Amino acid sequence: MKTPALLLGAALMFWGWQTGLWLLALPMALIFEASHLIRLRWDLAAKDFRRITDVCTILLIISVVYLWVSDRNAPFIFALTQWLPIVFFPLLVAQVYSTSDRINMRVLFLLRRQTQKNKNAKRTLLNLTYPYFAVCIVSAAAANIRDSSFYVGLFVLVALAMWMVRSKRFSPVLWICLLVIAGGGGVLGHIGLHRLQLILEAKGLEWTSDFRRHDPDPFRTHTAIGDIGSLKPSERIIFRVTPGGPAATPMLLRETTYNRYLSPIWVAVTPDFAPVRPDAGTTTWHFYQGPADGRAITVAAKLHKGQGVLKLPDGAFRVDNLPLATMERNRYGTVKVDGGPGFVTYRIQFDKRMADHSPPAEYDLNIADKEKPAIELIRDQLKLTGKPPRKILERVESFFQKNFAYSLAPTGGRYKNTPLANFLLQSRAGHCEYFATATVLLLRSAGIPARYARGYSVHEFSRLENRFIVRDRHAHAWTLVYIDGAWRNFDTTPGSWISIEDAAAPGWVFITDLGSWCRFNLSKGFLWIRQRGGFEYLGWLLIAVVFLLVRRLFRKKRIRRPVTKKRSEAAADRKPAGSDSDFYLIEDALIRAGFARDPAETLRNWITRLPQDQPAAHLMGELKSILQLHYRYRFDPRGISAAEKAALTSGTRVWLDAYHRLMHSAQPEREYSQIIKFFQKVADIIFRNYLKEVD
């Protein structure tokens, strides 16, 4: 069953309205609806539909790859769903412009060629218009426009589609009332599901930790200090680092910096973000004017929705090859970016002599009151008061290296009601957030300004890619200490943390690494095309590819046109035996007279069941001998002789002459009989109405 006129065109326009793809939806709707006006049709065989299905499969694969490596405003699956009407449109057009209004479902599957070996396999024919109608509705829903326009459009389109196939046994008023009730129930169900979603999202924010976020908040970070259980960071590769000369790694790349601890949260007080201006007409951004001999690294990473926080080494003063709309940097060295592509590869120049020289702020010496007892106890044990800054750093580092162990399974025990006090005085085991936080507070207690830094450790070299890869589990926290007039990195986490996490990595991680490497190279390819303006010509390239596919598909003349006299002898020889039998003239004459024949009915059975009260009924008996000759001419492998062929021709003509004379003379009588039957029906209707009124 196929959709009525204009319904599928309206569904395509609705899809274009919801997704914003007007420029594609309008011509697609016009092409489809024009099939109701254009009578020429392609004579497509099953193999042609298989080729078109392969074209749609290729389009689907191209869409998946493109969406996979590019940044989209919606999650991947929703973006792909919005493109489905485009992907399957060639198959729909092939059906509506073919001589058949249905296609064999077997051509839609990849394993269809195996099923063709079974000649007795039942053909399952399907009209694609209603399935395509459903695809348009689902794709429009994926746009997620949060107003009533979608539901109103959905209700109207579905109501029209159901109206065309409704049962005639029920009153239209009752049908409309039931439809309105169903639509109202759908609205209430949608509202209930939306509220349930909000509740689950709120609970999810309570149950999850910011420790695993890939886009850190420059204003606050929720640590895992105090959590009970084992942390299980992912093996997923977050970004890649390529040294610009002699290996500049292992190193720490900082994302964010915080200066106030509110257990278990670190916050940045008055970050004061200021815009960074690029060099005129370039993609180069300067924080400072640095030396010409500075080292450099290249970072390849994704920006979610074009936004993110840059990963920068200590002393970074210049960023190159980074096309952005805006860049902002705060007083703590955190750099926010916006309006960039989904995938970026930016080059960073840095020099440790260019470290941040901004003076400490008020909270750089602040210690929370509930943490002071444990912090002061450790400070006094180490005798840090009054010592030179360098000596203090040595004692603090030695204290953590000799007396503490790295662990991803914090105990969560209590000592004076703070998890940090339990870490310092009891368990003496924890992950990097414990070490960084305790170090910051110890240094502040000794009079040295310090801050909490968060970022990634770059230390794993990939021989496959010939560069450093940084995983989710390489996220790290350390201390920024103000010494000798500048802020310097100071990491007291035992170096064994790297080997401990590497040992916990699963053995199959190389499989996901290989997939990540393939995705990374595809992203680089799309970035290369974008930087050179290649996407401007991508549309023309697709048009050329489609043209070649159409030419390949329809290289033979397959449009059905009126038969001309120019036919080759080879084509004439391929006619079925007996196809020029004169008996077919008798069949055409009877069909024109209104005696329809079932396609699966034999000629003999058809002639036998013809009405016996017709004017030419007595002529039907004479057809048996003519039909016998026709059957022999049509199906006997030996055929018939020339004399029998002449008898078939002459017998057919004599019968047709007699039939036409008889039907011509009976014409007035038939017209009179039809008039009498008409008035009898009118009188019968009047009589029935009269009886109803009397009752």
C-alpha cells in the first residue's frame, strides 16, 4: 500500500522544517510528488534495485564516517538519524519512478545474493512509501526542537495517514474522538517522561564526580577526596602530543588552576577572564613575547561543540594554527576557547623562563579551619617554620616520597572528621588529588603561596603513531608553588603511580587504540580538507559521483516509450512462440466489451464462464475449435502447419465479423434494457423509503 498524494511530500517538508534542512527537503518533496504527474517510468529489474541499495549503503557509510570524525551540535546518533531521509531517498525515487510500485524486500539486505540461489524462495514485495514516511517522522524527532510545533505536526501527519486507511464500519465522528483521546494521552505521557528525565539527570549529577570530566570547569572542580571504592579511569585516548624537536616529554600539561579548598571541592576565586587577541589575519595567539629559541609541541584534540580548555605546558607564551572565534585567559593561566572546529591541532611554544610571574592573591595562603589541626601537626613534625623555601620544598617532597603510597582505592576512613586528615595521619595512601591538596595546604602553612593545578601527564609514547598519547587515566593533579618570583610546577605524587595504572590496564586495550588511531587519521584528513577550502568543492564532487553512478546504472535505455517499427531481427527472434496468434484479437474484443479476464485464468476457463444471456452467447461454442488451434500454435513445440495457420487466421476473422454484426444490431436493445433497469432501481428506492415512513 502506498501513501496518497501530497502526504509524503508534506512529511518531507515537516522533516526539513524541524531539522533546518529546507534546501534539501523542498526539492526532494517536489521530485517525489512529480511522480503523480509524470507518466514515463524506468523499467528496473531486481539487479538495478540492488545497485541502488548499494548506493544508499555507501551514502550511509559516508554519513557515519563524516559524523564520527566531525564535531556536531547533537550527539552522534541523533545527527545520523536526521540524515536518514537523504540516505534512503534514491531508493524511494527508484521505486516511484519504476514500472512497479513495489520492490522485493530481499534486495534491501546485504546477504540477498545468497538467498537468490534458492529459486523457490518466496518473493516478499514491499511499497516503501509508508516506511519512508515513518523515517521522515523519526528523523524530524531527532532534531529535538523543544516546543509544541513538532507534536502538532506529528499529530496532523499521522492523523492524515490513518484517515486514509480507517475502517468504514465506524462513524467518522467516533474515529476523530478516539484519535483526539490518543493524542492527548501522548501529550500527557510526553510530559511525564520529561519530568522523569529531569529527575534522573539531577540524581545523576549527584552520583557522578567531576573527576572524570573531559571539559573541566575553570571555576570549580569536585575531587574524589573522601570517596570510598576504587577509581576506574578510562583507557580512552583523549589527545595526542607531538614534540617539535628533541623529546620535550614526559611533561605536565595544565588545564585549570584553583586557589581555595572547600572539601572536597577546589574553586577559583575571582578568576577575571580577559580576552586574548590573535595576530591580525592569522590563527596565532600570544600570551607574552617569548624568545625565538623556545621549545614547541603540537597537541591534537577535540573541542566539544567547538568549546574547551587548552592544555598548556609551563611557560607557554604562544599558540599557532588555532582557528577560533574567541580566546580568554584568566589570572591563574587557564585558557578558555570557543567557536573552533570539532578537531584541532595547535602548536604551543613555551619556555620555562616565561613562567607566570603574577603576584600571589589573598587565597593563595588560605587554609580551611577544619584542615588546620592535621596540617599544622605535620608542619611541626617536619619543622618547616622559618626554613628557606627551597629547603621546605625538599622536606615536603621527601616526606611524601618516603612515607606514602599511591592507591586508586581510598579507604574513606575518618580522622578528626576530614578525609585529608585521615590521608596524612592514618592511611597514608591515596591518588594524586590527595597528594596535591595536602601539599598545597602544607606549603601555605609554612608561608609559601601555593595553588592546586589539574591537567594531564604526558609520558606514554606510541610506536604505532610515533607520538605521545594521553589517556583519560593520565589525568593528574599537582601543586603550583610561588618561588623565586614565579609560579612553578611541584608534584609530590610518588612516581610509581604511572606503573601502577599501567599494570591495571586491560590486555585488549590495543584494539581500542587501533580504532582511535584510525579515527584520528580520518579527523586529520577532514581537517586538512577544511583548512584548504576543500569542502567548497565537496558538493560538486558528490554530484559527479552521483552522475557516474546513474550513468552506470542506466547505461541502457530503460524508459518505456511507445513501440516503434525500428526493431532488430534479434529482438524479433526472441518473441515467445505463438505471440502473434490472431486469437488475441478475439480476447481484446471481449475485454473491450466488458468481459474482464483474471490474469491467472486460462483462456478456456474464461470463455466457459462468460454469461450465457449475452447476445453473442451462441457464438462462444464456435470458439472451441479456434482455441484448440491457438493452443497448438502457442504451446506445441512442433507448431502448426501453414494450412492450419491460415485456418486459424480465417476462422478468427469470420468469428469477429459475426460478433461485431451481432453486437451492433443488439446495441439499441441493450440501451433500452439499461434504461428499464435504471427506472426499476429508482422505483425500488422510492418504495423502500415509503415503507420506512409508514412504519
